[in-house]
Amino acid sequence: MSASTTAKCKICDLKVSRGRVKTGSFNTSNLIKPLKSKHVNEHKEFETTKRSQEGPQQQTLVSSLRGKEQWDEKSEAARQMSEKITEMTVLCNLPLSFVESVGFRLFMAHTVPKYKVPSRKYITGTTIPALKNKVTEHVLGKLGEAGAISFSTDLWSSQVSPLSLLSLTAHWVDLETFTPKSIILHANEFKGSHTGEAIAGAIESMLHNWSIPKSKVHAILRDNASNMKKAMMDLGVSSLGCFSHMIQLVVHDGLLSQKNVSDELASGRKIIGHFKHSPLATSRLETVQAGLGRLIKRLIQDVPTRWNSTFYMTASLLEQKSALSLYAADHQLPATLTASDWTLLEKINTILAPFEEITKQISFATSTISEVIPSVVVLKRLLAKQTTEDSGIKTMKATLLAAMGTRFQTVEAEPLYSVATILDPRYKDRYFTSAENRKLARSALTQEVEKNEESSLQITTTDAAEPASKTLRMTAEPNTSSCFKGLYEEFLQEHAAEQGGPSSTVTQVQIETYLAERTIHHVESPFEYWGKNKERFPSLATTAAKFLSAPSTSVDSERLFSTASNILDEKRNRLSGDHVETLIFLKKNLPMYLSLNPKDLNPQED
């Protein structure tokens, strides 16, 4: 029986054709048309039900093409994306050509198809300069808030490009939070001869670029080269030599002073060189280490320009003593170490350990020149102590002590050092080796504080005499493995607080009250102390911010040039000086501009 060719409307009984005669040709369009024209409400209900059952409708060709349209490069979305790519390129030391790499473009096409990745030329000529302008404005704002500013500077020459850079880093203490701040201002290309006159002119130009008058310059930390010393004299600013460099010279003198010591170190270098140049020997040594149940470690070769690398070399040899002895039983080494040789290595390592501890301490970002005098004093006392273990290294030890005395002969008489030391609550005036030096330091402190008292003296004698129990409590335990265990305490006991003459001014009251109080432990932070006591000693706090702004070393410049060597490498040895400086400036200052947590920059340290 064939199906009916008509359908009957259930609402109005209207008969409607179902299409053609054959069943396969029936359609619903004929049924929908009268529903739409005669029964509007029911038709709307029908359409709603139909859409819900069918789900999302397929895009038309026009709508599909519109969805794939890319952002205009001047749009806010495209601009922000380009800026973030620039930040990533700078922070990760990526080559500028990275934005044109196939892998990166495929990744961006998948993740943000509407964004057109810019060319290297656009990043170099547009987004990097725009980002540098933003960071520069931010730096200018920070410098404008700073009081007295200290600087560190150094020269660096690339090994992969005929390019030399002169750096300038600003250091100051924020008076509101009493925290040390540091900003890289320049890593300028330095052309021509590295004379004192040329260096002075370059630094003066740098200061002018940032509108920093010389009157605002507290001190400049430099290396001990004669051209740098002359540059600071020509510039007319106070300067100090890098403490770390001076330690390097002292240890260098000591290591070369005793033939058996230098011979022993030479033997160690030969042994390490044997493994460094022979993969087979290295593999055999690793097998021996594994057989002893030790961690697989490579021996450390020293570098002539870094004395502490000699300490690390002797330490690595001593650590692998058993493995090397077993290796020597079956394989030949270029040098043989006897029992007495190993004993001498241990003594060399022991005598170098205090210098390594001091070097680490002064290399922290929060280290200041206030640590120089105490470090020199405890090192000299340690070297002056004679023990039964000195056999074999007496000449070396005596030379180290003599070199310390020669190179740091006038350190206590230098006001930049002495005033900073007194204003460090860990040391105060307890580490001066003579009453005369202590008196001179107090006098220099009084003169410096009096320069600030007109604007800062707002306290009364009663407030200044507040009990010491309200000062900063000790927050850190002493380092029990320190080479100087007990020496700091010895000096504090020997040089207890001395009362000065009768105090007649508010300034003198502040100084005498401050010096009469107990010192805080030497592992605590002087910045935290002054942050909590700046209301009690306002003039002293302002002076402390000035003198504690100076670092004890030019380590920041060395770290800066480590960044420079990562940017200007063999694959990017044709970068211009301007581009190198811009990338260094952004690499070092962008984290501050973006308010990044230091842990975000070094997540492996967590």
C-alpha cells in the first residue's frame, strides 16, 4: 500500500502536499511553509527545538574567513604580544633571529593564529627601543628618589669580538625601607686606548646622561689598575679598590713565596690536566669512583686570575684522594703524590679556606665596605697564630701575613672605610687596632653626621637614650663551620664600648648612645637594624645610608660581564656595541621593571 501524498495539519486540518508521488521524494519544506505563514507561534517553537537538537551550526565561508583574519600590527593586542616576545627574548638571552625561526612561528601559529609574528628587524628597530624607553623612565624615577649614590665600574674585552665595554652600576640605600638597591646604568662600548683620561671622560659622560651631579657621588669601586686610579683622580671623585682584587693579590704573593707549595700545586695541575685531555682516563676514574660508592665528580682545574679556583682545585684533589690512589695503582699519572704531598695539600687548602670564606662573604649583593676593616683584622690575627700544623707552609703563611700588612696598611685611616665600619652595628668601633685609629674614626663620623643634622635632628635626648633592649634582636645563628669561629667575639671582648667625653649636642648624644649599645651578631643585617632604629638615630641613619651604599667589591660588574659574554658569543659576534649595551641594560633591569621575584629568575635554587 503506497503512502499518502498529502499531510493533514493537526491545528487547522489543512491538507498539505508532501511533494512528489514517490515516497523517496517527500520533503518537509512543504509542511514548514504553511506552519510559518498560518501558525507563527508554533513555528517559532519548532525552530527553537530544531536548533537545540542540531547543536552549533556550521560556519559559513564568510564567517570562517573572518575568524582567521590576523590582528593589525598596530592594534593593542598585537603590540602587547610583541612586547612579551621581546621580554622573553631579552630575559632568556635568545638571539634576535629567534622570532624568525620555523619552530617558533609554528608554535605561535598554533597558539595565537590571529597574531602575525614580527620580523627580526621589527623587534630590533621598534619593540626593543620602546621597551628600553620604558625601563629607562623607570630607572630615572628610582635614581631621582635616591640620596647619595655609590658606583662600581670595570672594563671588559670580548674574546669573540673586537669589542670592549665600560660598565657603570649605581648602588644606594632606600631611606624609606632601608634596603640596598642596585641598577645597571651603562655597559658602553669603549673605543681607543684605555687611558685614565679616556675612562674619566667616558664615566663623566655616563653621569651626565643620567643627570647625576658629582656632588651626589659618594664613592666609586674600581679595580686596582693604574689607569682606573688615574681616571678617578681626573674625575675628581672618591674611589676605592675592589677588596676581592686586593685579596687576589695577597694570595698570589703567598702561593708563589714557597717553592714546595708552588711545586705541589703544579703537580696537582698536571694530574687534573691528564684527565681533562683524556676521555679514556676520565672514564676509568669515574669507574673507580663508582666502585668506591662515591658521586661521579670531575676534578677542578684552577685559573691563574682567580685565586679561589686554586682552593677549589686542592679541595677537589683531596676529595678524590682515594679514587686517585686506586687509579694510580693500575694506570700511570703524569705526577705522583706521596703521603707527605697529600699532607701538604691539606695544609694549603686549610690556609686558603679563610680567604675563600671572606671572598664569599663580600661577594653577596648586600655586602658593603664596612666589612673590609673587620675582615682584614680577623684574617691578620688568624695568620699570626702559630700552630704545630704550620710545618711545611711557614713561609707561605708569613708571606700572606706580610702581604696583608702591606696592601691594607692604611685601610683604617681611610674615612670611607672607617666611618662605614662604625656605622655598621655588627662592628661599630670595636675592630680598630689602635686607640688613635679609633679616635680618628669617631672624629670622621662626627664630621659626617654634622653635615646632615640640620635636616634630620628631630629627636630629644630622652628618645635617643631609649634602652638597647628595643633594638633589633639576633635573627641568625653563627656559622659553626666558619674559619673565624670565635675571632669576631675576641675583638668585641677586647674592645668594649668606650665612653667619649661629655655630650653637648644632639649629634654627640646619638653617636655616644649608639656606640655604647651592644653590637648585633656579625651574620645579621645592618640594613634591618637601621630600618628599625632610624627614628632613634635619624642623623646617624642618614649617614649610614650614604656610607653603607658602597659595595666592598666590583663583583656586580663582573657578573654584568658574564651576562655580556652570554649575549656576545660566537654565534652573535657581529652585534654592534649599541645593541649589546641595550640587551645588557634590559637583561639586568627588566626584572626590576616587571617586579619579578628573584626566585622566578632562578627557579632551580628553590
